[in-house]
Amino acid sequence: MIKVLLVDDQNLVRQGVQALLELADEIEVIGEAKNGQEAVKLIPELLPDVVLLDMRMPGMSGLDVLHELAKSNQLPPTIILTTFDDEELILAGVKAGAKGYLLKDVPLEELVDGIKQVAAGKTIVRPQITEKFMQHVEGLKNDFMSLERPDPLTNRETEILRLMAGGYSNKEIANSIFVAEGTVKNHVSNILSKLGVRDRTRAVLKALELGLI
């Protein structure tokens, strides 16, 4: 059972998402927060497997929640929920630690699938959003720690980085390029080290910024 916590300042949105998720046997909504302050209190207490997070809330925004929980290493896998395509806000959220985003009017099947993917350690940055990242990342400040001039990636590392950008897990990457999963893990560690970032999401964003993929 995947434990989910909802964070949104609109009651109808929380109720609607919860009603949808109640139709999915493998997902349980264990809590709700109506603002950012409640979220940063409840999440460390309830320890959800996945958080569904609204970004635009009065007072403490979703972005503030991501920064606050990441700062204390208490940020669980998080999906941004939004009613519109605001690529700069989404990109800022992903840089802060979110694993992707979904629109609030997403079909139940896609919502459940996204939650499962994020719970399994994947990201849900869709291809069309990746294109927007590439269009807008140049003008955005790189606010995470990384090397100015990373060591060059090998052809194999670049190939794996492209698959990481598609949200594939280590096991899926290993199956697609016919190597052992442990070999992929070693390549991923080398990629993170060379790019000077601490996780897969930031590696993809840094690679997009540098035009490596």
C-alpha cells in the first residue's frame, strides 16, 4: 500500500483528489494539509511514501515546503500538482527536490501511475516538459551546488543520462542496454560525481542546462 499525503489550500481539490484515490486499492491517503505550515509539520510525523503538493498557496508556498523539508533531509518523493503549465515554477520545484508534476485534472489512471512511479524511485518529467526545461533553463539561476565545468561524460554515461531523463529506473536502464543493474548504479554514481550534483533529478537538469542531452 502506497501512503499518500495531500497538500492543497483548496478544500474541493483535496476532497476531489482523495475521492479519486479511494478508487485505487493500492493507494491510501493518510493525511491532508491545507497550507505549507501544516505540511512541514505533518510530513515528518506521518512519513508518507508520496506527497501531492500544490505550489501556489498563500503564506508558505509549495516551493517553500520543498526547500524547508529538503533542508532537514525530510522530503519524501513529491509530485507537484498544478492547474496550469507554469514551467518556471515547475522547474524551480524540481530543482528543489520534487520528482515531477501532474495537472490537477489528470485522469485517475495517470494520477495513480504517477504516484506508483514516484514511489518506486522514478521521475515523471514528461518529454514535452523536458523541451520546456531546455528552452527556459538558460535564463534561470542555477541554485544548487554543482561544478562549473564538469568532467566529460563517456558515451555510455551520456546514454544512461538520457534514459535517466526519461524517468527510467536503474533496472529498466540495465535491461534496455543489456548490462547488470550494478553496472548502471556505478555509471549513475560517476555521472552525479562528474556533474557535481547530489541526485538524479539535478543531474538531468544540469545536463539540460549544459546541453549534454
